[in-house]
Amino acid sequence: MHMEDRELGINLIIDGTSYPLTIKASEEPYYRKAAQIVNGKLSTYKDLFMGEGGVRVMTMVALDIAFDLVTHNDEVGSAEVLHKVNELTRLIDGALAKK
């Protein structure tokens, strides 16, 4: 097993909540960057939709990320990125359901 193939436990902080994940070590920088992007977009949409519920804000974040994905389809491995976006969306939806 290569070092980059080993599993790694990390905690990502998204919107002030910790999300423990087990990932491939080689994927860590991508997850950290993805969390940064989500947190940045969350901040933007929270400012735009002050007083709105979290589901509306998260929906706009997901739409913004999906838009970025489809408009840059030729520049990235879209299937892998879409898989990661779907995984992060699932985690966010689960967290929102608990609140």
C-alpha cells in the first residue's frame, strides 16, 4: 500500500460544525479546499439571505458549486468532482436534519 493510499481520519469544520471523515491520505488537500469553498459560499449566502432558514442557504451553496462544476466541465474531472460534491452535500443534509 502506498502512503497516499492509506486511510486518514480528519475533521472538517463546515459552518462551525465538525464533520469527521475517513478518507485516502492523498485526498486530504482536496477535502480541505472543498470545505474552504463551502464555508466561503456559506458566508456569502448567509449575508444575502439574512434571516432565511439554513436549507435555503445550503440550497444556494449547492447550486453555486454545481454551477461552477458545469461551467468548468472541460477543465476538471467532472465525475470525481461531482462524486465529492454529492458526498459533501449528503453530509451537510445529514447535519441540517439533526438541527
